[in-house]
Amino acid sequence: MEITIVSNLVASQLNLLVMERYMKNINNVSSDDVQVLKLPQLKSYLKIIGIPFFIEGTNTPIRLNNIKAIIKASHIFNDLTLTSKPRVIKASLKSNMTVI
């Protein structure tokens, strides 16, 4: 059995030790079955710039579901898997552009 724990926070080595101790103390799990816990070795992010902040022809700000639809429709992102929700941020107070 393999267990994957996902978090939106950066884990530390201490967090891994706590999780390992917890797993070894579960009654149905043999301590021999608990493998070494490890942190991922690669972290990357994607920053998309140049997207208009307002939906074309309206004064309605772009929403997260609009961004997800754009990402799914674009061939550039065919092999991309999002591990967290994209954040939509206005580039600056006076700008009409957004940063994803």
C-alpha cells in the first residue's frame, strides 16, 4: 500500500519525522512496511503574464473558471497538470493586465 500526503505548505524534515512516527504507531501497519519518507526534489511553478484583467468587452474581472478554461483549451498546456488552484492577481492597481 502506498500513501501520498499532499499539502499546500512546504514540509520540513521535522514534519517527515512526525509523519513517519505516526505511520509506525498505527495498529494495522507494521513498522517494517513504512518506507523512508522523502520530500520531492523538484519544485517549479508556471507564471502566465499578459492576460487582460477584464473579460473582453466588459468591466467584469476575469475569474478562476475562465483561467482554467483557457488552460484546458490551449495546446501549449496539453501535458500540464495543475497541483493547486491558479491565483489571479492584477499586475498593478492601475493596470488592465493580470498575472496568473
